[in-house]
Amino acid sequence: MTLRAALLTLLLAALAGVALGAAPKPLPKFDRVMTLDTPRAVGDLAMTDHNGAPQRLSDLAGAPTLVFFGFTNCPDVCPTTLQQLARIKSAEPKKLPGLRIAFISVDGERDTPAVMKEYLKRFSADFVGLTAPAEQVRSLALSFSAPFFKDPPKNGEYAVQHSSRIFALDKQGRLRAEFYEAAPDAVVGIAHALLAE
């Protein structure tokens, strides 16, 4: 290989690196947290937020976001998880400035924007509620590996089986970590690392 060809190869590699963005530093390790060595793109979807305004998941890019899929009629997992996230957010305002928390409904049939707004008031005025028809949300959830399904109705009522995981997106909206009922310190540690990038 000539010197000119070698320099051209190095230049193209450098330009490719700039175009793709430098690989981020590895995130800290915690129990019950899976970090991704390579950031993963997730789907995007036109949804409606809890204020009735159109919003896409990609609109939240620019700051790290913790994403949780659930529904307002959930009897246990959703309120417990949202309470934990609310406590983390309120306990660490200086450590986690700008951290966003998005609650995406897997039950768009019942979770209208008004229902989502009323429900999220119980936890934090800072949370973003997003809703859309369940079949549309399903494709987004699968890009996170967060499947869900509706139980057969009984007396007109039904539950939705869904993942209890919390997902961490970086400032570019890429999936970087998954929390499996991890301790609050683990959530704070990952969020702090993503904010520092």
C-alpha cells in the first residue's frame, strides 16, 4: 500500500468515526443492570403525550431518558416502579438535572391523554406520559425487547402482561442499559453517567 493510499484510508476511517459518533465510554457496572457495549437504536413512534400534544420518542433526545412500559390500571408493578422513579428524581435533583422519565402506555384503548395526566399526577409533574394504539406501541416495545399482551377480558375488565424493566436511553436516544428491579443507587449511577457524557 502506498503512503497516499494509507493516508486516504486513515482519513476515511476518521471521517466514518466522526459520522457515527465516537463510541461512548462503558457505563458503570451494577447488580441487576445490563449495560450495552454498543448503543442500540430503538424504534420511533408518533404518540400523544399526557397533555394531548403529538410527541415522538425521538423528541425526548437531548437528555438521558428512563423509559418504562406500563398501563394506568396496573395493580402493582407500574405504581411501584413509578413511585421508585419519583423518589429517585426528587432525591437527586442536583445530581440528575435534565433526566427525563417517560411512561409509555401498553393500553392505548383505556389510557387516553387525560387518563395518563391524572394518573401521573400521583407520582411526578415531571414525568412524560405517552400513549398510542396498542398495536402501534407493540412494535416500539419490541425494539426495546419489552413484549406485552392483553389478557382475555373477564366481565369487561382485562389486564395487560408487560415487562417490569426500566430502559435507559442516552442523549442521542439510543438504548444503553436495562434495569431488572435494580436498586435505586444503580439507577442513579447509570443516569449520572449518561448525563456526564
